[in-house]
Amino acid sequence: MRLQSAIFDMDGTLVDSMGMWRTLGSVLAENHGAVPPPGLDRQVASLGLWEGTAYCKELFGLSEPVEELVQEIWGRIEHFYRHEVRPKPGVIRFLSILKMEGVWMYVATATDRPLAEAALKTAGLEGFFRGIITSREAGQEKREGPEIYERALRRLRSTKKDTVVFEDALHALRTARAAGFRTAAVYDESEPEQEEMRRLAEYYIRSYEELTEV
């Protein structure tokens, strides 16, 4: 893998956090004495935070306003990023090798900046990157277009042929590839379309531990 610069997604790519996002509906239900039905977490994830919370409120007949329930969930998310999140196995060694080889690195994440900064610090990763850019700051989600990658590239003062984008989600990988970036697919169990990830990406990383052993 030859590169001069790299752009990393955070959730599912650098840190093990997708499991937390996948259980928010169940956690909310259990906090209020309800039994989560099968498929609840998948439904909540597909709806997003606000709509998913409203769905739970109606489903379980919760008396609290949606805004209060969202704050409850947000408190769980914040606590996780500030105290519990861990790096993906082998990623610290992999980033150390890249840094030693002079590769400039940037984080491009959908997570808002305060939580992203907290997560990188908690996971012991903040020292590897020259900066962070979020989807909110870019004004565009990854499934909508490549603006977040383009801005990171400019800040890295690099070119697309010398830059690899690391992503664990198929929609983000497609966006980066369509924009002309070299891509590395990073395995995470939250993404079911692994064969398509493998087909589209220039590199496929099943685990950072296997990669650094090679």
C-alpha cells in the first residue's frame, strides 16, 4: 500500500463504536422498563436519532417529550465516546507505521466535532492526525457527495493519486471512489455488503492486525 496521505473515517474504521449505535433503541426501551421487540434497533438506526426516538416513544407509550428522550440517548452516546470507546484491534500499530513513514493523515467523520475529538482522545488516537473535518462542517453527508474528502485533501495539500480514503461503509466508499480517490475498505460487522466493498476498493482490510503482521 503506497500512499503519501490518508483520510480516515472514524466510526467503524478507527474505533469500535458501531455496536453502540446499533443498540440505542434497545437501551432506551430497557431504561423505561419496556421489552425491545426483535428488529427495533435496525428500525431506529434506519430512521435516525430524532425520528427513531419518536418511533420508540409511540411504540412504548412513553410520557416524556421526544426532546427529553433524545437528550437521554445523547447522554449515552457522549458517555460512550468520552469513557468507553476503544480503537479497532491493530489500528494503533498501523497508524504508527504510517506516521513513521511520513504519511499525513486526516479524519473525516459524520460524528460532530466535540464527540469526535473526545473519541479519538479516549481511544488514544488523537496524536496521529493533522486534523478533523465533520460532515456538518463540510455541509454535506457522505452519501450525498464527496465534499468532506475534498476539503480534507486540500488541508493535506495532497493529490487524489497519492491519497487513500479508509471507510467501513459501502455508501461512503462509493462516494469516495466516484470522486476519484483511491479507497481502502475496512471490515466492520455493521456493513453487510462485504463482497461489494471488496470489489470496489483498491485495498480490502479484514483486520489491521493481519495487515501489520504482513
